[in-house]
Amino acid sequence: MKSITTTGICSIILLSSLVACSQNNAPSSSPGATQQAKGVKITFFNTSAEVNGVFEDLFKTYHEQNPNVTIELIPTPIGGAQLEKFQSLLASGNPATVANLDPGTILQYKDKFMDLETEKAKYEKLTKPGAVDGALLDGKFLGIPWTAQGYGLLYNKRVVEEATGGTFDPSSVKTRNDLEALFKKIEAAGKAPMIIHGADWSLGAHYLGLAYSSQSQKVEENRKFVEDLKNGKTNLADNQPFNGLMDTFDLLKQYNARKNDPLVADYNKDSTDFAKGNAAFYFMGDWTWSVIGTLEGRDKEFGIIPVPISNNPADYGNSQVAYTEPKLFAIDKSGSTPEQQAAAKAFVEWMVTSEQGQNAIVTKMGLSLPYKDVKAKGTNVISDAIAKYVDQGKFLNIGVINYFPQDYWSKTGASMQKYMVGKTDRKAFTTEVQDYWKSNAGK
């Protein structure tokens, strides 16, 4: 999943203010003040490398309010060697107290982190519906959610409305046929209906990932589906959500503005062309705001609709946008003292509930908090549109991908690319994907 580990992309990914600690709180009134009287130093391992500076400013602010707590950043390079550095800290017996990690990494090293069951009820009250459930790993609360991303078919409101000659109601697209009828109107008006970004991560993780997540509303049932794929108990060729999703992909390919050269995959150009009205829709996520938000001469109003997977409006997936929490805060138990663990819990709570923490995350980092009452205001209108779906419970939990092999998106993404350019047909493509999962049997 493209997330805030990569410059310019996820910036990112939804939202809170919760029992806020104000800037004027005395140190004794902050969470975890009991252990602070002794003085404690904690370390923070950060894989969201492009916002290192924002985190360091937060550490200083927290220290000013809590003089007996010192927080040291352990930075990582953008785009690489992050996991290796994390592993080396573990091997040296000097792990970070708090780690900002992908859920899959936390799951891989689950024995090294605290089970935060005692904190779970608190965060269920603070977060939006489904946020804590989406963060559970093997049923355990091992990481506290702090960012959220969503993706689907982004739309440029001006382009759609000029093509259709009226106000666009996103809820009017309930089926694949609805989407096709809309695409025809847009094309007839002389505009490109659609941009598909041809990178393997977009096709393999984001698009094909919908097939595994739309099997059920429950992550555990989606995990079972994937295990059945591995063991040959389920045949993708006979699977309705998968086939429906690929039927929709055929439609998107047909109306793709990049169909003459679909694998160029120039992320900045695709995002810019969409933002400036050269296409009405764009299969992408709210992280693209890191490109769109700073463009001069762009359009102002954007929204999102789900990717329809059938012609039955009631089918799961037709009215839900994909939604996940790409990063979690986990607390070490392998080498941290009880005092450090208590200080870490208090600091994490402060980051997601205080005015300063929320402002840093939403305004300075440009991300979305999956909390109920966020006072900080960002500029990402796509995130705002996704939040409306989440508030209504209309989201597709794609947490099943946390349990996938590290190469799933590159391998199946390559198969998607071949299908996209017509080098393989549906039958051969389906067999390739099925064979990939069978090769992971027992893993």
C-alpha cells in the first residue's frame, strides 16, 4: 500500500479531538504524570520519514509540558532500509520504546510489542467506528491507530458536472452500469472519463486488493478466503466478487485516458492531469493530495465514489469506499522498562488527543486522524469526502492485506499489468493470481 513512507505520495490513508489536553495543562495533569516524577527517557522509531521534523517538534512541546519525560527520535531513511534498522535495534537488545510501523511489520514481530487490551476500550470511545477493529492483529490490540487512508474512484466535480449538465450526486452511481452510463456522457462531451495509474502497487495492492476485501465485512473471513486460495479450496474463476471487480476493470480500461500507453505510470502527471480537469475520474487515494493540493491552476472541488463490482446495488462493495490504517503506534515490551512503557502510553494518547498533537498530524503532516472529534482542520477535501462514508459506516475494511506476503502486490501487480495491456486474457490472468497464492501455501 502506498503510504507515508514514500515522499510525495502518502502523505497521508480518519479524525479526533477527544478529551483534549490543552497547551496550558500543567505537567501533573497530563496522562501518565505518576511515572513522570521519576524522570524517564523514551525513544521513538519513525518509518514516516518525511515528517521527522514534525515529530521532533512534538517531542519538544511534550517535554516542555512534562519536563521529566525526554523523547528521542530514531529516524529512518525515506523509502528503504527501514525494516533492517528496526531489526538491528531488536538484535542489539536496544529496541525503540515506541515504533511507528506498518501493521504487517507489527504482526511479524508481535511477540516484541505490548498487548494494549487495557487501552482498547478507551480508544474505541475516541475513534471512529471500525477504527480499532481495523487495527487488530490476530485479534489483539498491538498498535494504536493514528492515520487513515481511503481510496476508490476520485472525481473532479467540475468536469463531471460540465459533461452531464447538472449537479453530480455521487450516490447516483450504485452499479457498474451506472458508471458506464456516466462515462459515456463524459466521453460524448469530449473529456476523458478515467485515468488508471499503471504502477504495480496501484494495480496489485489497491485494485486487486479489493477482491480479497469484498468477500466479507469481517477480516477473519477474508483471511480464510485467502487461505482457501492458498490451499486450492477456492477457485478464483468461480468467485463472484473477483469476477465482478475484473468486469469493472475492463470498463475502466476501455475508458482509460492512458490506454495507448497504460504502463508509463507517471504519478505526478496522472495526479496533475486529473486535478486540472483532463480526466473526470482517477483510481487513486486521498494521499494524492500531496501533489494536488499544491498545484497552481487546479480545480477546487473533488470527491470519491466506490468502485462498483456488480449491477446489484445491494452487493457489498458497491457503496463502500476502501479504508485502512496504514500506520500504527506500537509499544515495546522486549527491552523497555515499565516506566518507559507507561510514559509511551501517555505520550501516544497526548499525540492523538491534544490540540498540539492533532494540529501537527492534520495540519502540518497533512494526514487524517481516525477519531470522532478532530478540531484541527486540514485542506485535503478528498479525505473529507472519504470521512463522510466512514461516518455512515460505508467503508470496506481492507485490513486483510496486513496478513499478506511482502511481495503480493508486486507479483500480482505484474499480472495485472499484463492483463491491462492485453498480453494475457482473463483466464490466464486468473490462473496466474491463483498460482501465486498456491505458491504461498503453508506460509
